[in-house]
Amino acid sequence: MIKGEKTTYKIKKLLKFVMRKQIIIAGLLLGLFIQIISAYDSISVDNNIPETNGCDKNIMPDDLYDDFTDAINTVLESGVMDDVDKQIKNKTNTNKKVPIEIYLVDEEEFKEEYSNDVDDIYPEKSKTDLEKEAVNIFENNTGYTYTTDTVKNGVQVVKIKFFCKDDLRTSTIDNTESSGYKLYDLIIHELVHAKLYSIMILNGTKPFEDHDDKFYKEIERLKEKLIGEIKKKEEDSRRTSQEQTSIDIDKLVNAYNNNSDVSPWIVKTMLNNERINIFITKENGTSNSIPETISFNLETRKGQIIEYSEGPGSKPTMNLYISEENFKNLMNSQNPGSTFISLYSNGDIIIKEISLMTKIKFGIGKLLMRFFT
């Protein structure tokens, strides 16, 4: 073997060695990932609801469908699932896990799937009988949970089916505090059914029966747990946003004061000797939520910001409205004065004058902008 061939051979051996190591590492990571997604002791949850809208859009428009899937994910990623798993574990004595599968179906899909899922459990019933039963279930429920004749790893599968129908759309719309979080109530309702069936499958002792007083108390307990977690996350996010915005306020004051000598004279004139409330609309939340607004106030004099604080001031001479994105653009601009004029001219900054003098000054300023910008 000549020298060049020896070098090539060594390189190939090295590449094979690296590839073997990569495969081993990938295997270890995969094993770790499986442990993470199978972190529950008594159940394995498989969410089969598609990301794209599978319902008739006249029944469930895309924006509401997104809210529905967000609610499903919120519950599945919450402490509610740990609580359900722990209760099943405490009531059973086995290392087996019950597979829980979650679906969203229309009436025809449910008829076909239900009749196939339970035909071995009810051999005395014909397919027609089971399909009629499925239609009755669909018409009288928004979701339904049942044990199937399918077995995975030696354990019966439990299926949760949510139905594409008007009631699901209404529950999604009414998933607010004032309406009692209808959608969260529905999801947790079906999970409590799944918990009881899982305990039965694992030969445990049920803590209560379907739809008795303890059943509904359990739904309320888990719902309160979920809402508590959601509110805590919202509060943590709000606090973080306020902290970040406070830093931005400092940056705004420094940028304005440090550039007051070079900012366009129109901006200095229009914003001088004013008490300004600034409202920043944060661009977060779902389609049916009210955008969060953060506010602060400042006072200008002789081309400088002399005072500022969080929240609106009590006696403003003007209110200024801007989106979070445009506020950041203004803060990051190399020429904030010119950027301000551009945003204001394009309607991305809205100013509502309150005092008479401010109204007169802005009326003149708008005319001047047409000639000098």
C-alpha cells in the first residue's frame, strides 16, 4: 500500500469510528428522549389531533381550531397530567402503562371507528347496532372516552374522542374565566373518565364512580390546579415583560436626551414641554384574547426628558400609542428622530392631543412635516 492509500485508509477508519460513536450517542439521546416523553408511571398519552384544521370550517374556523389545539396542549403539558398519573399509580399495583389516545373526529369517522373499537367487547351487538350507538353518543356529547378492544403491550387502549360539532366551537369560544373555562372543563372531564378506566384496566380500586358528586368535584379540583398554573405563568410573563420594558424606558430616555441636539427640530418642537402618556401594545396572546398594554409617562422640558415613571400619568397633555414592534424599531434606530417622524407619518404612532396648546402645536407640526420631510 503506497503512502497516499495508507492516508486514505486511515481517514476512512477514522470516519467509521466517528460514525459508530455518533450512532451510539444518537441512541443514547433517543433513549433519553423516550424516557422524557414517557415520564408517566401509569399512562402513555398519544395526542393524535392534527395541527391543521380537520373539521368543517363552517363548524370550526381555523382561528378557533388553533385555540382548541392550544387548550389541548396546555392541559397535556400541565401538572394535571402528573396528578392523574399519580392517582392511577396510587390505586394500582403494576408497572404496566395504559395507552391513552386522543382524537378529533366528525360523526362519520366516529361511527366507523367506534364500531371497530368495541365490536369484540360487545360481540352480541351487530355493526349496525354499534353505529347507531355511536350516532347517539355523538349527538348527545361533545367528547367521549371509552375502553377499546385494542391491546398494546398487553394493556387495553383507552381512547378520548372530541367531536367536530357546534358545541365544541361554543366551548372553545367560552373558554374564558367569565364563562367558567368551558373547554378546559370538557378536556379535564374526559381525562377523569380516562383515569377511572385506566384504574379499572390495571385492576385497581376506583376512588369514585362515573358522574357521581366526587367525579365532578375532581373535575373542579383539577381545573383549579390548571388555572392556577396558567395564571402563575401569565403573571411571571407579565413581570418579565415589565422588567424588560423598564429597561427599554431607560433606553428611550437616554436616546432622547442624548440626541436632543441633533434630532429633527420638528420632533423637538412637537414633543417639547409636554406630559406624555405612552401606551405600548404587546403582540402576544391568542386570537380571542385582549392584547396586553404596558404604559409609562414622561415629562419633557427644554428638549430633555426630566421625569418618567411606569403607568399613565394623571394630567397628560397627550397620549401616544405604539406597538411593541415599532417601539423596538424606534429604540434600535441609529436616527430615532427621523424614525419617529416616519412612524408618525405612516400612522404607526398615534398621538391624541389633550391640551389646547398641544392640539395647536401638532396642527402646525403636521403641516410643516409635509414641506420639510
